[in-house]
Amino acid sequence: MASKGSAHGLDLAREKMREAGVDEVAIDTFAHYYRLLEHGETGMIAESTIEPLDMEALADVDVPDEVAAEAIRQTAVIKLNGGLGTSMGMDRAKSLLCVRRGLSFLDIIARQVLHLRKEYDATLPLMFMNSFRTSADTMEALARYDDLPVEGLPLEFLQNKEPKLLAADLLPASYPKAPELEWCPPGHGDIYTALRGTGLLARLLDAGYRYVFVSNSDNLGAVADARVAGWFAQSGAPFAIEAVRRTPSDRKGGHFARRKADGRIVLRESAQTLDADKEALADLDRHEFTSTNNLWFDIQAMVEALDARGGILGLPLIRNVKHLDPTDPSTPEVIQIETAMGAAIEVFEGARTIEVGRDRFVPVKTTDDLLVLRSDVYDLGKDFVLDQVGDEIPYVALDGDFYKLVGDFDKRFPEGAPSLREADSFTVEGDWTFGHGVKVVGDVALNAKAAKRIEGGAVLSEQEADG
């Protein structure tokens, strides 16, 4: 509960943020969440307060071509690009990872947008929300695309940073031997704070844009699709999120629901789910839809919502408890105050969701995902849009001891990913290296106690896979 120490803690945190040059809008937003935290707010959403949500599907919606084209001409694109890929052993922007044909996520995103501009005669500005850790690498990688920047708008803006708070007393954490570990990003809900603080929302409005499409840079399925833009324009909604049907791999992830109290759509993350409700969270028949983190908003509606709330949208708090140095469990426990950008859906009256195909949701969180993306499960067309070949994405599980880190993973697939087009599942236990042109068919599980190699051109099928 509130205490003198915590009031002192907020003063110290504000001072620390000011000294680091953090924007005042971001400091006020942090203070809002600090007060919630000191009053015992957990951000939990109980199952008893929500009910399942159903929605229309993009496949069933009629969007005339001219409506789609007009909508995309009034749209600006923002990619969330603050992540370092640390879980895969990276120390620079995850979007610099090579995906296909020597092209990185950034290359493919840039080429997707340049192609759409030509196709629709649209300005379609592209901006990246970088973190203080990803900015330099990203801007260097994008420098080769001379025609990417749009006059009057930046190619990047920076997400804010905030102090980690000691769980014991909510004082800002101090760690002199690695001061950068005293800071954390405020979650991707910070996008609205950053857009306001940098003046970008006002600039977009002044330049005549009406809509913003936001998505994660590690999701190459998230193209600024004109049909989705047209649906959003026709709906007249202030805010919308693309949803996909949950699969077994989404059991632990967030989902959409409707709040009983006021009928608003909410997005419940796993970190906001009580232990007693974990079973309901995992019930794919009850809660059928998860967020792609592809979202659309009306710029004017966003400006008005922020103005009405003094610059603070008031997204639900996510209280993330970690160790000060995440790699060292002996360091003190800290609280990172986070918000999710999709949670803004509950702020807007008349917000909408729409079911889209899984082809618009191809996130890369692990090297398992990366292997699928690098394989022939997808074709990369002239428009640089991923085209899923076949009905199902194979289930891939690689041994974490040998494949979790990108460097180790690359060493074991030195000549590229195997063909997974005809695979149902591919499970690898032990240390295997793969030659060129290996093909996986059906359900294949490899298991070895010592290091082994699969020679180039080998066809792995169910009965032959006991290494």
C-alpha cells in the first residue's frame, strides 16, 4: 500500500527520468502507473468479469476496390522495432536477422511498402518506433533505401524508457556496474505516449493522413493491406485490431473478451490472468481469438482521446516482476511497469476486431519460428508478401541446448533450412547438423546422444527418422 517511502520513490524516479532527458508526457504517464502500483493495483482481469467475444471475418466482408485504394492512400505505417532478440542471443535489433535470400526483416518491410506505394499511387509513409538500443543499427540498415523517407516525416521515433523499481520499496533500482540495466522500456503501449510527445500525431493530421496501421517488425505477415484498410475506413471505428483463431501454441497467450460491466472489448494478456483462471485462459473453445498486434486507429480519434485524458490514455497496468539483471537471479527483484498497445481497444467506444487469416500473423519469437520462415513453407512474391504454401504450418521444436541462440542455430543449418513444405511436425533432440537440400516429410522426430549430421539431399520421413 501507499507509504512515505513510495512518494519519495516517485520523486526520485521523476528526477532520474528528467536527468536522462525523458519526455514530460512519458514522465507523467509513468507517474500515473506508479500511483496505481503503490495502491496495490495488479492489472488482473478476472474470468468472472468477462465473456467470450465473437467477430466478423475479413474473408466475408465486401470491400470495393476504390474504397480500399482510397483508404490506403490516407494511411501511415508504423513498425514496432524496439526488440533486441535477446532471447535468441542477439544484442542488436532483431529485425536485422536474415530471413530470405539475404534479406532481413527490415529489407522485406521496406520493399513491401515501396511496392504498395507504386501499386496504389500512395504516399504510405513508413516509420519505425525504435528503442535507445535499436536506433543506430536500424537507421544504418535503412540508409540504402533512398526513396523510403517521406518529406516532412521522420523514418524513426524513439520509444521512451523508465526506471526499474525495486520490488521491496518501489525505489528506482541502482546498478553502478551496468547502469543501462537500471532502465527498461515501458511496453509497446508506450507508442501513444511517444507519438504525442514527439508531436508526430499532429504532424500526420496536418499532412492529411487519417489512419495509422501499427504492427511488429518481426511479423512479416503484417503488410499494410488495402482490403483491411478499406474495411477499417468503411467501419467508421476509431480503433480496430486484427485477430486470429487461437491454436494450441496460443494457449498461454492473450485473448480478446467482452467486459460484462460496460460491453467494451478487452484484451487480456497472460500476465493479467489470475492463477485460478489459467484453465479458462487455455480453453480454445471458450476464448477463440488472439491478437495479431496488427492494429488500426483513426488519428483524429486518438488525438481527441489523448487530449481528453491529459495525454494519458490510461491503458491497463501490466506489473512485470523480473531480476534487476535478468541473467543473474542473485540480483534484487524489480517491477517493470508495462502496458500493451492493443489494450487501447477498451478506451474507444465503438472499437472493432476482425478475424484475419493466419498469413497476417507470422511472428518470429524463437529459432523454431525462424526455421519455418527460412524454409519453403512460404514463397516470397514480387510484392515481397509472404505467400503460405500448403494448408498448415508445420510444428517445429528444436533442442534448446543446441538451437536456441541464433549463432548456434546458423552453424547447424550452414546451407539453409530444410524443405518443410510436406512436413507436419519436425522435432529435433540432440546436436544435429544439416546439409544442403534436406527434405522433411510427415511427422519427423530426430534424437541423438552424440553430434550427428544429415547429409545433403536426404529425405526424412516418419519411419527413417530414428538417428
